[in-house]
Amino acid sequence: MSETALGLVVARYYASIAERMEETARETAAERGATVVEALDVPGAYDTPLAADRLARRDDVDAVAVVGTIVSGDTDHDQVIARAAASGLTDVSLDRDTPVTFGVAGPGQSGAEARERVDKGAEAVTAAIDMAEELSGVAA
């Protein structure tokens, strides 16, 4: 397959973690011979489906990787955000017939646990490339 072109969505709510996740995502893309053709920064995980949809609409994007983190607080808000984001991203993938991967760490984790999971950026890119390559020869 030719070089995979990726869109990248970065949820910036926990900026220091998001930056490291983006770094691991970009490093993995380079190692795999893929190119990040565009990266969009969004405020938080809840905002990722719309950005992923915009990237998935592009003819020059083979797959979209989404990275970010969701940290638990005193309520179940993290669960609500995670469900909405995951559901929205699944809808984008199916509606646009484009792989959209969920590299969002959480919910149900502390900030310290989130910092230990920056490899989710790499995992999201790996999955996006693998899906794009696997589906490239399959008729829609």
C-alpha cells in the first residue's frame, strides 16, 4: 500500500498529557511511514467527533486517529464524556466509511494514571494505519 495519510485530533483539556500523546502519535506515524496531513486541536474529548468528521470527509485522509485523556472527578461526568465521545467517533467512522481510532485514555483514572498512558497516542495511530491498510483493497 502507498503511504497512509492520517488526520489527527488532539483533545487539549489536559494539555501536558495531550502534548505527550501527540508526540507519541507523530513518532509512530513517522516510524510506520505514514504522514499526518492535518492535526486539529479541540478543547476536550467531547469535542472530538466533529473534528474527526471534518477530517474523515477529506479525500486526502485515509484514517483519523483521536487522542486525549479523561480524568475522573467527584461525579460520573467522565463516564458521560467517554460514552458520548466513543459513540460519536464510531458514528463518524461508519458514516464516512473511514477508520477513526479512539486513543483517549480513561475514564475512571486519576491524573497520575493518565500521565502513564501517553502511549495511547501511539496505539491510536497504529490502529488507524492498520485499519486503513486492511480496508484499502476491500470494496465498500
